[in-house]
Amino acid sequence: MIAILASYSALSIAAKISHAKGRNRFFWLLAGSFVMGSGIWSMHFVGMLAVHFQMSVKYNWGLTALSMLASFISSFIAFYITKEKEIHLMKIATGGFIMGSGIVIMHYTGMEAMIMSVEMSYDKTLWILSAVIAFAASYAALFLFLRFRSEPSFSWLKWLSAIVMGFAICGMHYTGMKATKFHHHPGMGMGAPDTTANFLLLYGVTVTIFIILFISWGAVFFDRHVLEKLAYQDTITGLPNRNEMNRFFDTHTGHEDIGVLFIDLDQFKVINDTLGHDTGDLLIREVGNRLRKFIRNGQQAFRIGGDEFLFIVKNCNQNQAEQLAEEILQSIKNVYLIGGNELYVTGSIGISISSIEDSDRSMLLKTADTAMYKAKGLGKNQYCVYNELMGMKEVRKMELEKDLQWALEDNQFYIEYQPKWNVKTNNLVGFEALIRWKHPRLGIISPLEFIPIAEETGTIVSLTKWTLDEACRQCREWQLQGTTQPVSVNISIRLFQTDSLLEYVQDALEIAGLEPHMLELEITESMVLFDIEEIIRQLQGIRTLGVKISMDDFGTGYSSIGLLDRMPLDSLKLDRLFTNDIETESKRAIIHAILLMAENLHLDVIAEGVESQEHIESLTQLGCNVMQGYYYGKPMSIEEIDEWVKVNRFVLNK
């Protein structure tokens, strides 16, 4: 029983040796060695106590202690040699030899510790057999340790292995006892049996067994409390982690409304990338410390990911959740002093309130996540409460995202063209190609709705390539019909990231048989936020072909004025924001400045959003001659464009 118990305990501890590090590994090495060594030793001396001698028997306590030390040291060395996860056969051979030698030394040293009025000798055959069994048991023990150390704490395979090891150890002991011969010579007094030493030994064995049980219980306690703490607690902030959050939802039985506040830091990635992950970890720790002060009964914080935190509030209502969100945002945005740096971050919070009965955990978390992204979209450093309208938009977005994957193959996209007009020459100067989506069930989907989704999913690459091909083909067809006007196509930053834009443009021109100067690519001002050197390199390659480049929505995004003299551009397109507010002196001053700058840089300027005669007169007075807007023509289908060209033929032929 002792041998089996010790074997099972040692098997359980062996798993911790291979997975632990530093001082923990040394602790488990000592614990496993003591359990295995003292278990073998205790089994041996309990077996000795089972022997009834008709004489006085005492024990040399020095040799008895030495036998236990041999068992412990050999087990320690064997475990130490085989502590790594990946074990070579040579290490197993060495470890098994040392453990087997220790068992043999322990057994026969324990036999020599007996003080009695007889002499002992050994049957050589049985002595060798006992040693063979000891080595076989040691190799079996190490093999089973390595084979089953990754099994769960309670495993029938471990128990079966422990039973095999226990019987092997016992087999060695009783084979060794069988090998022992006791010789009584005349003149040796037998004496009366002395049970004092036996009781002292029994007490020693009993204490050892209790120590084995204590260590085994300690291992279970360590598993359930220390290791569990590691599994359910975030190592950086000390806050409960995602596992603890899942356990809360698994065990929650209340019927009250639960408030979930999903918190995401706004500028964390920039800090992490520029100052390093060590600084990022220190920042996360400080954020965790600030969130900790909001923890109270019925209100718990969790760190569930890189810069993501979560609050779960029991018996929560919207006012309570909003007040907590405001306090958290105020706390997060205060300055952080880390590593000599003053760091500023803000947070975006999504709030979802419901009971577990009304919605499962995944829905609560998903809706809070949706509200958080809405808060980011509204400008960050604020909170947003999830509502049904937001949910409907999210469902629609998911549906459009799914349908986008096959809409192109199903020919659901088409192109509308909007004319550009030169008021100075009173001539048409080109068309802008604008992609449209006619959903078979939802009808016409606005580009403002599906383009961001296509950007996010990467579908924009295939959509833009298709638009390029169609626009070039249509431009060539109009050219053959007598309408020789260039066509412009909007280009996403995603195409620059593929480093295939030049190839796409060449293919589109070649397939359509179109001259390069008949194509214009429109890029957005926000592209300057990306690898500007790479973008300039690709644009120069495209412009070398003869294709024109225009900057769309100029003046509304991130300022790119400092790069205008470096970027290979042919024209700027003034956003409708300027046109719609052109009567104000400030807007007129800005437009005038842009026109003067463009003139010096030899760039054309195209005004978008022209819808009235007043717009035309004001822009003309400021010096802008090329315009695009509903006044001249809305985006039209190919058939409508053909009709528009016929109606305006007299102007085109001037």
C-alpha cells in the first residue's frame, strides 16, 4: 500500500517538475525525491516489521538513516537527470541505473542495520535477482513517470502505473529477503524478543507515511490554489483574467441584470510599437492599478486581452453603468509617468446590460464589443451604450460582409460615371468611374456603407481591379464611338500594400487597348499616414506609363501639403466641404490659397460638389475652372451617359 501510494504521489509530482521553472522546479524535485525515496524506505521497513524473529532485534540508527538517505539521494538524482520535457535514452539509462543502485543500497544497508544474535549471508542467485528487479523497477518507474506525467491529476492510468511500480518495488524487497540466510552458532544467545526497537521503527515509518501524505496533499493544494491562481489571474496586472471571467459566467445563477463594460485603450499600440513591450506592460499594469479602485462588492474588473479590460456589474442599470464608465474614462486619461516618459492614453468603453436569462454570455460580450467600436468611431475617449438600432446595423454589416464575398462573381456590381466640366473652355474633360452595388434582396447599397467593409475585409482589392478593367474597357468603347474623354478610378491604400497596382494598371490598359493618358487614378490624402516612400515609388512607376494621378478629397484628411512637391501628382480635387460653404470668407481664403499653391506646383484643381450657378461663379472668381457635381450631371449609368452626351453634343463639338 505504501509503495503504491508513494508511486502515485511521485507520478503526480513528476509532471510539476517538468513544467516548473526556477525555485519551483527545485521545490518539486525535493518533494518528488522525498516521496519516492521515503516511500521505498518505508515499504522496506514495514516489510521488516512483518518478520517475526524469535530473538531480540535492534537497529543501528545510523545505518537506518543512511539507508533512507541513499533512497532519497538516488531518487533526487534520477528525477534531476530526467526533469526536462524532452528526454534522451542515455538520460533514462543513467537515471534508472542511479535509482536502481539506490534501492539496492537502501535495502541491504537496512538489512545491515539489524542488530541480532545471528549472522547473515546471501544466496548469490537471489541477491542478483533482487538487484535485477530493483533496476527493472527503477527503469519502469522512470518510463512511467515520463509517459504519464502529463495525464490529469486523477487518472486511472496513473493508478495502474503506481500499482505496477508498487508490486515491482515489493518484489525486489521480498526477493532480497528470500536471498538472506540467518546462521545461529553455538554460544550465541537467542534472548527474548525485544519489541522496543520495533515500536520506535514503527513510529518512524508512521511519521514518514504522514509526511508522504502531507506532501501529496500539499501538491493537491498547490494545484487547486497556487496553480489555479496562476491560471485565473493576469500576471501583469494581478486582475482576474479571461478564464476567471468565463468561470463567473459558468457559475452565475442570479437572475438580475448584469452590466458589461468593455474597455479598450485608444493609443496603446503606438506606445507599444515606439517605446517597446516592456513599457507597454508597465502601462498596462498602471491601468490595472487604476481600475482596481473601482472593484467592490458586485463589481469586478478583468483583463481579457492585450489592452482590453472588462467590468462586470451585478444588479446594474444604465445610469449606474454610465456613471462608472465616466469615472473610468477620467481615471484612464490622467498622465502616466513611466520610465521617464509622460504617457497619455484614453479609453473607449462599450456598455451592454442584460440578464443571462435573456441573452447568453457571448451575446453580452459581443454587444459590449460592438458598442465599444461605436465609441471609437465617434472619436474615442468616450462610452457608448448598446441599443437595438446598433444591433440592427451590426447584423446588416455582418450580412453585407458575408455577401460581399460572392457579389462580384454574381455580377451584382456596376459602374456609374459622373462628368467633369471645364467652365473656361465650356467642354467636357472626363468622367469619374464610381462603383455601385445592387444587392438582390436589399436593393442599392450605398458606397459609404459597403466600401469601408470592403476595405476592412480586403475585398476592396478585387473590387478595384474589376473597376479598373471595366472603366478602361468602357473608355475605349466610348473612344471608338467618338467620345474621347479620360476616365478616373478611385484607388484604395490596400492596392499599394499588395505592391501589384502597377501590374493591375498595365493589365487593364493592355486588355482594353487604351492609351495610358486616358486613365487617371485618384488617391486619398490619408495615404500619407502609411509608408509614403513606398507609395511615391509605386506612383512614379505608374506615372511613367503616362497615367495621370489625382489627389481626391484634398483638404479634409491629414494634411499632406508638405509632401505635394514630392508626390507625382497632376491635379487636386477640392472636397465638397469647401464648395458647400464657399460663401464664408474663411473658406474662400483657403480655396484661394490652395489654388495659388497648385498653380505654382503646376497642378490642376477640380472642385467637387458643384450644385448651383452661385457655386460656379464663386469658384470661377477664385480661379478654379474644372468642376464636378450635380449641376453638370449626377453619377449616371452607361445608357444615361450616352444620352447625356447626345444632348450636350453641340457643346462637345465646339
